[in-house]
Amino acid sequence: MAKKTFWKVWLRRNLLTKDVENDFVVEVSTAGNTLRNDDIATRMVAGRSELRLETILGILQTRDEIVREALAAGSAVQDGCARIAPRITGSWVGVNHTFDPAVHKITLDLSPSQEMRSVLETVGVEVLGEKDSGAFIGLVTDVITGKTDGAITPEEDIIVTGDKIKIAPEDEPGLGVFFVDASGAETRVTRKLTENMPKKLVFRVPSLSPGAYTIKIITRFSNAQHLLNEPRTITYDFPLIVPQPEAPART
């Protein structure tokens, strides 16, 4: 029988369901931990592998290169943990429609392997309780559409609610609101915030290209009487999406 493991989780109030007071979302406490090739190689050596750390790491890096090349060539990759398959999103109008980067996106699908699903069946959940209501972003609303599903409109306002999200001091270099794209490039909100309060920010979205973004708030605010000595970074758990522009209607 497989060894039973447990995911320790926090409960955080779900601000999406405003009419339900006792509704929570689950946050895995270790979700921020990332196992990288260096860590895997170290664990393999600790397991008394006859191979040296540098040799194992070289093998893992070569394996990564082969996988990337196969996916770039359009092949799927299946290992003991997951299946990764190429996919193109976006609508196609007519058999002669060609690929358009403004409408279509090259991406990957990942699904757990049978071995991984078997392991997940052995996982239990241990609830640690309600997470301390420290600084967090709870909800982002697009003002022009009223949507809270993550879709945002460039050069229009959004409302960000949460706690301890006020930018303070507002003019201090390095602090503010940032949109981070998939490559890690950051776009700072340079226009003055319309509202800048501990539980609510209102500001204009910069002119962003279509794609997924992580919103990041950097501030030293703690409470009305106290500022932190070092800036604190607050990120939203869900991606914000700038949709692809609609293709012009064909006549």
C-alpha cells in the first residue's frame, strides 16, 4: 500500500461570494515551494546514487533540452509524472485561415500520468484553520465590464480589494502596482492612483499587450500609525488576462 501523505492547507475567505459569509477558498501551505533540478540531483545523491551530483545534474539538464526540443517540434512528451502536449488556442475562420499571433496562442497542456494519479489518491488534506488576515489581494474588478473573472481592459480602471494594500509612502521609489507578464517583464502603473486605501485601490491599467499577467503590489504600509521598515510584496493568486482583440468581421 502506498504511503499516505497530507497536504496542509489554510482556509482563506472567498471574497467572490459576497453574499455568503462562511465561504472559503483553500490554499496549500507548501504551494510556494518549488523543486528544481539542483534539488532533485541532491536528493538522488542523498539516496546513495553511485553517480556524482554534477553528473546527475547534467543528465537532468540534457533531459530538459530534449523535452523542450520535442515539444517545439510538435510532439507530446509522456513521463512518469505527466503528459505534456502542444496546443494552439484561438478561433479559426475558414480552411484558408493562417496563424495570427494577435488571435492565436501557442501553448501546452499538462495532465497527470496514471502513476501520478495513483499517487494523488494517497494524498489526504489537513486543514490548519483560517489563514491570518494579513496583507492580501482578494478580488480584482474590471470597472468597464464589471467582471471579476480576471479579464481586464487596458487603459481602463480596475478596482483591487483586499487588506493592507495601500501604497505608502505613495511616492517612494520601488513601491507601487506592477503587472508582470509570463516572461517576468514588469510594467508599473505610473498614473496617480484614483483611490489608495488600505482595503481598496482604484487605478488605470497601463497599455498592456494581450496575455496573462500577475498583479503585484509593493508597499511599506502596515497600519495607519506604522510603516514597515522593508517593502512588502503582495500578489494576486489568480492571473489577470488581457484578451486578444476581436478579429474584424469578414465580408
